[in-house]
Amino acid sequence: LRIVDANQQVVREGVIGSLQVKGASVTSGYYQNPVANQEAFTADGWFNTGDLGFLKNGSLTITGRQKDVIIINGFNYYSHEIESLVEELPEIEISYNAAVPIQDSDRSTDELAIFFNTTKTIDNGLLDLIKSIRTHIVQSIGINPRYLIPVEKTDIPKTSIGKIQRKQLKQRFENGEFDRIVNQVNGELAKLKKQSFVSGTTLERDVAEILQEVLNIPEVGIYDNFFELGGNSLTLVQVQNQLQELFEKNLSVVDLFKYPTIHTLVDYLTQTEPVYFASQEGKARAKHRTDAVKHTDVAVIGMACRFPGAENISQFWQNLSDGVESISFFSKEEVLDEGIHQQRVENPNYVKAAPILEKIEEFDANFFGYSPREATILDPQQRLFLECAWEALEDAGYDSATYKGAIGVYAGSGMNTYFTHNIFPNRDKFNEKLESPC
């Protein structure tokens, strides 16, 4: 016997795979059924038993049947294990529940459907039981059932020896036989959800926005349970990351499990660190005051730029369209002439190239109100900034001297490379000039 993966490669000891057997005691094939034989036997004569298991220290352990494996987000789950978890709830009728994989056409992974029998009805605790099943499954194995379907005992098909026929149940679901009860339950749950929706505080609304984005749902109430909304262990991590970014603090996944509603989570956080979260509430209010601005259309009517090989927007766009290489490459001699150390030039990782801006020494000092001396020592980046700012106004058709309105200027900056590359290395020369008589 051997254990193989999906590519028919033997796996290492302890790894779960498909059990195959071969030998004199193994059947030579199905009688007059070449299709079944082709499915059951490999080209080199190994028989696929349909069982899953692993080998360890010479012993074989069977973990389940291949057809009972549910693959969700790349992880394998076994129907019988999920069914055992469901039966841990006292309201569930033992041996009358089934975990079945349902393929969603919009997703590449299976969805989990759980069929169960109970004496509860919609008017007598069924909705609470459905919430309990969902929460129990999520907290136990980290997956959220897509469908929780209450059925009669007779709706659970079994063989003559009592084995649940999950394949038949899946087929009936896909044929739409359970659509009525699914729609009825979902409708009642939607009513409860609508009743629980409250606008909440600013922080609660911010958390709600995160949940709506991660779960891809239009509305979340502050008393809605994250897992009942469709959350699972994967989406919980996404929520954790976004909450940490929002609050600028580390949050534990355990806390998110413990406080699964927006209201309980925010209440817990504000009680543990009231001063910090009071300030966060203020920040959140300020953020919401600017939301209207976020959704206001903005027209860009003037632009200016400086790039290697492009003095303006038109040249830059033409270079992009033509695929022009705008980086300048230099010979070893040119680099050495510029003062680069020999050892650095000889380094195989050193690239003798640089983005060069043309005509950076050209600047109309008088136009911008600088003396020639001031313009000489002015950082070239500042000179370029002034030129581009004026050109952008010109491109937009505005004259700053005659425009009566306010003009907002938003500028970004980086490290002053002019200082590090030019002034700092030559600081001794500057000191000499400062000490010499004028």
C-alpha cells in the first residue's frame, strides 16, 4: 500500500493523502465496466480505495473518505468531524445532520451547507439555534457555514445500514428542493438584523465600515454578530489588520472572538483605555467631517513637471508613448571624472547610471524675487518647485497676481540631497569662507 497526493506522488510519512493498494489479493477490476476501472486504477496497477489516511511508524491511520472531504480556502475539512461538532449542541437530533460541500459558481472554493434536524421552530427558538450552530462551528474550526438548513428526519437520506448519503443530499440541494426553507430562514434572519441596526457612535460607525468592506455587505448593525454576518477566521484577520490601522494599536484575535459585535468590541476597548479611545473618537469625528470632501469631484486643470528627458507634461507623455529610456548611462571614465571612488566603481553591483534633469542651473532669479547670489545657493529642488508651481498656474490659465481667491498649496518633500551631496562633503571650504574677511 502507499499514500499519494493529487499528482500521484508518494507523500512523506505523517502526511495525509489518498490510500492506494496493490497485490495478489486486490481485485483485477470491475466486471465489464471499463469506465469504473479507469477511474479506480492507475496506469501502473494501483487501486484507489477512496480512503484518506497517513503512514506513521509502520502503521496506517484512516482519516476519512475522499468524497467526504470539504475543501474551503485551501484547507481540508471532514464531513463527519463537522457533524460531530453540530451534535454537541443539545437541541440537535443525533445522527440526523449532514455537512455537505456546495460549489458556488462565483468562487473557486467549496461552501459549507449543514442540514440538521431539531424540534425547534421559527416561532420557538430556531433562529437562536442557527446562530448558536454558526458561532460554534466558527469558533471550533474557523469556517462559517454558508447554509444552515433545518430539515425533517426523512429528508436526510441514508443507506440500509444507516450511512448518510451526502452526495444525494447535495444533488437535491442543487436541484432547488430546499430553496423554500432556505429563503424562509434567511428572511426571518434579515428581519432580526434590520431590528438590530443602530447608527452608533463615530468609532462604532468606523468599525462598521470596515466590516461592510471586508464582508462585502451593504449594512451592519452594531449588535450584529460578526460570524452570523458571514465572517470566518480568514476575514477576521483582515478585520484585525484594518482595526489595528484604524486604532493605531495592536489588537488580539482572541479579543475579536470574545467581542464579536461592534458594540461589545468598542465598549471593551473604550473601557480598557478610556483616554486613548476618547482621543480616537475625536479623530474619527474630524474624519467624518471631511467625508463630504472625499466624495466631491475634483478637476485637474493645470499640470507641470520635470523628469529626465522631459521639461514638461507634453514631452513626458511623448516619452512614455514612445517607450523612451530616460535614464542616462555613463562610462567608467566619466564616473571617475565625477569623483566617484575607484573601489565603488569596480564593485559589480554598482550601476553607472543616473536620472539627469537638464538645465537645472537655469533660473530666472529676478522673476521670482531673488538676488543672483541667493539663487546660486538656493537648493535646486526649491528652484524647480517654484518654476513648476508657476507653470501649473499658467497651464490652468490663472494669474496669481490678479486672482482674488485663496490658493492652497500642497507640497511634498524628500531628503535634501543637495545638502548631503554638495554642502556637507565640502563643509571645510564653507567654513574657510565664513572665517575669511569680507
